[in-house]
Amino acid sequence: MKFFVYLIGVLAVVLVVGPADSADPEPARERWSQLYFSGQMAYEKKDYGQAERLFNEALKEAESGNYDGLIGMTLFNLARTYHQQNQYDKAEPLYKRAFDLYNSARRRNSFYGIYVLKGYAKLLRETGRPGKAKKIEALIQQ
């Protein structure tokens, strides 16, 4: 199962990020990748403190290179990490920011956008906002 999750993660990086261009500083992407996948492993082990630290570091790397796809993936996983710990106030703005990135005309990615919306809708239900959750879930059907 862990291998499958890892394989999906690698495939998602390739699909979201796409091929490197000539202005792309590979070391930043490599550093992001190390941090991100280490964060995934910590999350799977339910070591949420470690996952949070790694995802936050990965986010800084992605933001320094202005990689929208990497930023969105990292925001989503950081949101899931907070959500898993019932830290809704930290998770919600990250879900929103990740969705905004995936939904932008520049970097539309429905694959991760759907995961972000599902996570956000779940958070809304858990925090007593089923009406808003239904509106978010309706976006998935579009």
C-alpha cells in the first residue's frame, strides 16, 4: 500500500509540475521532493508533528521557486495534517489557498483540486457547516 501511495505521489509530481524549463533551478525541486516525500512518510506513520515540520519546509522551497503545482500539493498535505489533528483553524485557510491555486487559469489541475475540495468539505461538515460543505461538493460535480 505504501508503495502505491508513493507511486501515485511521484506520478502526481510529474503531472502537476511538468517538464523542467531552462530557468528551473533543479536543486530547489530536488530539495522540495525530499522534504515532501519525507512528510508523506511521516504522515503515513501518524507522526503528524514531523509531517507538519517537513511540509512547512517543503512549502518554503516551493514558494521560493514560485512553483504553483508544488505549492498546491504541499498546501493540501499540510492542510490534511492539521485536519487529522483537529486543528481546523489552521487547516481551513490552507485548503482554500490550495484550491485557489488548482482552480486558477494558469495552473488548472482537477485531479488535486478534487482532493482539496473533498478534504475541505469534510472539514466543513466536521465543524458544523453542512450547507457550505454541500456547495463545495457541488463544485466537484461540475
